[in-house]
Amino acid sequence: MWPVVRQQLDVVTRLLPGCSGETADRLLLLAAEHAHWLSWVAHGEGRLGPALAWLNCAQGWAMDAHSRDMASWCTRVRSYYQLQTGDPVRALRTAADASWYAHELSPAAASIARHTEAMAAACVGERDRARILAEQAYTDALRAPEEGERPGWLYWLSPTRARALMGEAAHAARDWATAADALAQVVDELAEEYPRDAAFYRVRLEDARRRL
């Protein structure tokens, strides 16, 4: 898929100099979505440098497109990368930036930004902050229950997935009862469409039950 997405991105960026107004905004957002995907794949392959470079491109295009949702998402992804590389303090500061203007974001974008901040807060031991943010993230997600109500890159943030994220944040904050309750409600449903994700959450469910 990498060559295909790169080719599509090249087509989009070649169109940009001849466009303005709403058309340019849409193309810039499309370019940002493509660059974000390339960043995500590079990170999955352990290539952090290219991942950050593509993420910088995505965030720049998102800002040019005046897309608060995509700009927040790119900041959220940056926080996720920092958390994965063992820098939770920096991840928390970055995630806070992603959710700073949550009231100006769409519900789904606000939800995922707050969830990421909740995960980072849990990892630095700020459990109360993590719990409050996780609950806010879940409430935000329920405001956009249908796929058409969410930005394209957040198509997956259904109410079921939102509850799974709440359980994941509770697990990170060592709130075993909340984690077990939330995850028990969703693992079987996720298994039908996302078996790998269901397996990920099932491990955390079993761990939370053990620790209870």
C-alpha cells in the first residue's frame, strides 16, 4: 500500500498550487490524511525518524487547511509515539496540547485527544486526572455514535471502541475494577470485526481480573 498512498499524495500535492479557498482546504486535509498514514506505517516498522517527518508534514497541511481536528490528531499521534518510546512526561505535555481546545473540536476528535492525555497521565501516576479525562473521552465519543458523525480517520471510534479505550485507560491507571467492567463488555463484540484488537484488550481484561 505504501507506493499507492505515496502516488496518491503526489497527485494531491501537485494540484495544490492551482487551488484556493474551500477546494484548497479539502486538498490540504486530504494530503494531511495521507501523510499521517505514511507516518503511522513508518512508526509500525520502527522507523521513528521518517514517522516524525511525515507527521510534521501532516500537521503542517492540517494547519494550512484550518482543520483543528486533524491538527489535534497529529499532536495526539506525536504523544502516542513519545509514550511508546518511554517518555511519558513529555507525552503528557504533548497530549495536553492536543486536547487544550477540546471545546473547539468535533466530539470524536476531542474524545481521542482526551483519551491520549488520560493514558499519559496514568503512566506518570496522575490517576485522578487519568480517570476524569477517560470519563470525559467516553462521554465525548457517545456524542458521535455513527461513523458519518466522525472525521474520516476516526471511523473506528464507535461507542464499543470508546468503552474499550476507557477500560484501557483504567487499566493503565491501575483501576482494576473499572478496567475489568469496561473491557468485559466489549471484547466479544470487538472479536467479530477486530480480532487482533480484541486479543489486545482481552489480555488486559484477564490481567485486571487477576489483580482484583
